[in-house]
Amino acid sequence: MPGLLSAMQGFCVIGIVIFVGYVAARMRIGGPSAQMVLNRFSFFVSSPCLMFAILSKEPIFDIFHPSIIVAFLSAMLIGVVFLVLNRMFFHMNAADATIGALNSLYLNSNNIGLPIATYILGNGALVAPILVMQQALFTPIGLTALDVFTKGKVSVKEIAKQPLHQPLLIGSLLGIVLSAVNAKTGWFIPNYLYDPINMIGESAVPMILMAFGMSLHGTKPLQQKGDRPAIFTVAILKNIVMPVIAFLLAYFMMGFRGPELYACVVLAALPTGQNVYNYAARYNVGLTFARDGILMSTLTSPVFIAVIAFLLS
């Protein structure tokens, strides 16, 4: 049971830091803007530095591992399943259904994915292909759909600008470029430049987790009774069905075994990414649905990741 023990120890580390953030919020340490400051600093500074530091030293062929095929197909299938269920049972309008599909397929590769990849899977670079896939593919598709359904037209300029507003994607791409240059020429940036970037990046995970803990203080989920069936459906699709699909694809289609299979399934069980709430807020659609779906999948995700660790690790 070493894999399960390792997962539980990883969750213990993550849980303690989250709890510290929750206590800090209750005690009003840092004032009412503390969560926003931690979130913004980690989003715009620490996390991009972390992804750059990790990926620049990762072998280029390890970054784009074939497991990205599993992540892509399992996410797409889950999104389609939600849309079918919505048509059969929930009957949301097109914009809200788009938020529901994103809630079901979008992985929290930053706030939760980075800590889990670091402390449970032992390699933070594992989330990089997922991050690039989501920001380069799923985000433009989702925003295009929301543009059409809320405005009746597509703002190509705004959608094309999205990657420029994603510091994580920029940091990841720069790290990938440096990794490729290093593989081709053997050149790497001097340590006096790399070390401060790495030092700043190491602050990302604790800030992310404490900010998440702060966000739990005063939260009152599931106030909209009409959304509850769809919210529970999102949590089931995200935390149970998606890992099952990922396992089937990884095991039977890709032939993965051991750590590769384990990583594919654990990452598929990550909760919904908080980006979905940002998109809902931007278009003013499905706000409470997006928030409660993210919260529900986030609270239940550790249970299912523990089960996966027990069965596969």
C-alpha cells in the first residue's frame, strides 16, 4: 500500500496548507483582500515562474507525453455526455449548457493539479500538457460558443487574444522552448537567471493552496435548488466518470501500465478548474451553477483520488 500511503501523505500536506489559509481568513489576517492578492500574485507571477522552471529542465519528449491523448479524449467525451444529459433532463439554455460542459471537462491543472502532481505523483510537469491543451483548445472553443450564445456573434479578436492573457500558458511555452533549445544545442540560461525564477516559482503552490483555503470561509453552496441535479451530475461526471473513461482509454487504447496509467487516472480525477467561473462571470451566465459545480467537485475529488491510489498505485 505504499502508493495509497504516499497519496494520503500528499493530501495531508495539501490539507494542512489549505486549513492554514482558512484559519487566516477566519482571523482576518491580511484583511479582506488577502485571498485576491495571493490569487493574483500566484496567477501572474509565481505559477508562470514555476511552470517555466519545471518545463525548461524537463526533457522535451517527456513534456508531450502520449498521455495527452487520453486527457483530450476523456475531456471531450465528458463534455458531450453533459450536453446529451442536459438535452434529456436539465433543459438549460445554450449558454448555461456551455458552462455546464466546461464544468464537467475542465481540469484544475493549476490550483489543485500542481500540488497533486508535485506531492502525490512526484512530478509537477505532468500537468503541463493538460494546461497547454486547455488554454490553447478548450478555452477558445468555450469562449466562441459563449460569444455566439450571448451576443449572437463571434469576436475573433477577443478569442485570439486569450492566450496573451494567460501567464501560465506563456510561462509554460517559454519553458518548452528553452527545453527544446537545450535538447538541440545544449545551451541553458545561466544559474544567476534561472535560480531567482525557480525561487519565485517555489512560492506558487503554498500561495495557491492558502488562497483556496481562504475562499472556503463563508461559502454557502447549493442555494439554487433548481441547479442541484445538474451540479451533482457535474461532480459525478468530473470525479467518477472521467477517471473511468481515462482508465479505459489509457489501459486498452494506449497500453499504459504502472505509473503512466496511475498518473492518467489521477489527473482525470482533478476537480473543475476555477477558470470556468471566470468565463461565466465574463459573460454573466450560470454564475452560481459554475461556482457550486467547482466547489462540489473540489470537495469530493480527494476522496476519489484516494480510491484511485488504493486501486492503482
